[in-house]
Amino acid sequence: MLHTCVMPDKENNLQMIIPAAGKGIRLGHLTSHKPKCMIEINGTTLVERTLRIAKRLGIKRIILVVGHCKEVLISHVNSLELDLI
């Protein structure tokens, strides 16, 4: 599960911050070439699941904090075509 922070911006629109920069070293080989939020459960990555929930909640702005294997994560999020921003 990703830990997120949801708060209103100046216009009272909800925005979400998703920290997704961790290496997930305790997960061993599962995260050696991808961030832990890219682990799939029942065919859906954790980050995709979180973004779809955010969309259903009507969150207008999502800040994704990236780090480990950021190119893989950014490419995956862009491929989802969720029309979030």
C-alpha cells in the first residue's frame, strides 16, 4: 500500500502527494529494476491502483515524488492514459 497525503489547495480542490521514490530493498529481486509501487497485484500495479482511486475521488492534482528507477515509473504512469492532469 502506498502512503499518500490528500489536502486542499488554495482553491479548495483536493490534491494528492504520492511518495514513490523508494527502492523497496526488503522486497529483494521484485524491486531491483523497478520501484516498489510498480509491483503488480492481480495484474494492476500499486501506483495504477492508487491513481485510479484518486480519479474516482475527484482529486484534481497529483504530485508523484519519484526516485529509484524513475524513468520506468514515469513511462508506466504516462501509458495509463488516465487524464488526471
